[in-house]
Amino acid sequence: MSDRVTLPEDRDRDRRTITDGFFEREVYLSRQETAAFLRELADQLEADTRVTVAGSTWEIPFEYRDPVEVEIEFASKRERELEIELEFTERGEGSDLSVR
């Protein structure tokens, strides 16, 4: 099991670690590449509450808390489209619950 989930671009370059700001990347993967990516992600999710997603020049390590939000969206306007989105929320210290 790898310590990061790497998109199949170029796995050998030096990577910039992203921990702040805004970053967005959209990639197109074959069925086989998508399945491999999801398996690696699933392995990380089962092992720990920390995931690292990476591309050829970047990586994002992220410590998250349960639960993970899973959103399913289907639309059939011009084209039929199914979107599956996973949303991880930053793991905070302690709880926001208090008694005064």
C-alpha cells in the first residue's frame, strides 16, 4: 500500500506540497486508471484518517475527520451525467461543543 494516491501522470517528478490556498485539478482517466486510483484511495481510507493525493508536480496531504460526505448527482439535460463527489473535512483539535 502506498502512502499517497497518485494520479497516473508522471510518478517520478519532484512534487510541490500544497497545504494552503486554493488548488483545483481535473484529469481524465481510463476505466482501469480510475479503478486503480479509487482502490488506492480506499486503502488509505481504511488505514487512517490521513490521505495524500498527488499528481506529477503536486501533492496534498490531508488529515480529515469522520464522516466523509458523499454526494451523488445525476442530470440528463444535454447529456446524461452522473457525478460522485467525496468531501473530506479538516480534522480539528477537540470539539466545538462546550458547556458554560
